[in-house]
Amino acid sequence: QTLGDGKQSQRALHQCSLWLPGKQRYCRFPSVEGFDFCGHHLASRGDEGSARIPCPLDPRHSVFASELQRHLRICPRAKEGQAEAALPCFQRDVNSGLDEDACYEEDCV
């Protein structure tokens, strides 16, 4: 994006420079200070020292491997799981079929 005088707009200066061919536009996330790409695309290009891995609680997003423990405490999926576990009716793995003491019809003759 350029203005009439050839200078880039302020928005473009602070926007990720990765072209998304499927969407026919640039990524709209803000770029990391001092770089041309946002945090996600900077890491995927290998410019960042740390690798990104899928979040174990929700693989729809990724986190830096070095920040995984911190992320697990603040991940929205972790908070949802904690809220669910706090419910009075919650019992972990109640329908998993792993209960060895359960009496099934074919076993209880």
C-alpha cells in the first residue's frame, strides 16, 4: 500500500508482509517490532529461534515450544476445562468405559 507520494501508509508499515494467495490479500496481523512479519508468520518462516508446536489442549492454534508451560496456564481451553471440572455434576472419565469394577450384562450372569 502506497500513498500518492510513494511512502507506505502507517497501517502497512505495522502490518504483516505475508501475502495470502488463497485470500488475495496480506495478513492483517500487526508485525513484530523490528520485523516485517507477525509473530505467527515470523516463526513459520524460521526467522525466530524457537519452534512452534500445536497447543496440546486445542490444536487449532500453535505456541512457541519454550513458552508451552506458561501457555497451558493461560490457554482459553484450559480455563474452560477448569470451569467444567468445578461443576458439582462433573466426574472425570465417567463414560470412558475404563471402570474395571463395572458389571456388564454378559459378565454378571
